[in-house]
Amino acid sequence: MQYQAQSWGYYMPSRSNDPVEKVVRLASESAVVIFSVSSCCMCHAVKRLFCGMGVNPTVYELDQDPRGKEIEMALMRMLGGSGVPVVFIGGKLIGAMDRVMASHINGTLVPLLKEAGALWL
């Protein structure tokens, strides 16, 4: 089974065996990428935040991918222990929900989104 994103039917075939390389590659292919678990309320909240801002993130639901657990472990190593959701903007690791919300509250999230080409206004 191949990896499927949840953004407008976007399909991404798997090419790398290293989960960290795969994360970096997937994160760099769209302006905003969210690694999520479909049953996670925090994941749902971060997806709603971006959609409410007019951003169309590419969402990878890790519980729907056969290698999702490996990818989630790689993300946890990259973050130093935090779990999903994990957000990348412009290929840059932003972090988990706490970092996204802190950026939103302190006013740095919108400039990041504009710089990445995810938001135009």
C-alpha cells in the first residue's frame, strides 16, 4: 500500500526506506504539511485552524499508512518527544500544537504562511 495525503486527493508514492528522509521529503513538497492521526482531537484542531485561515494544508494521516508508526516515531525523534500533530511550513519544522498556537498568538504564524506561499492576504 502506498502513502496517501488527505489534501484534494493528492497522492504521494513512497520512495524512501528511511522514515526521517521520507518526512523531510514529504514536508518539502507542499507549503503547509501536517502529520496527523485521524482520531486525535489536537490534530483536528490544528487542521481547523489552518483551514479557518484560508490555508489548504497537505495532511498525512499516519493511522491510515502502513508505515505510519515508523513515521510517527521519526517525528517524535525530530521533536524531542512530542507527538502529533506535527506541522511543517515551507519545509521548515514548526513543531507540535503548542508551537503552532504560540506562533499564532504572538503573530509570527501569518508571516511564515505568507513567506511559504500558503497565504496571500
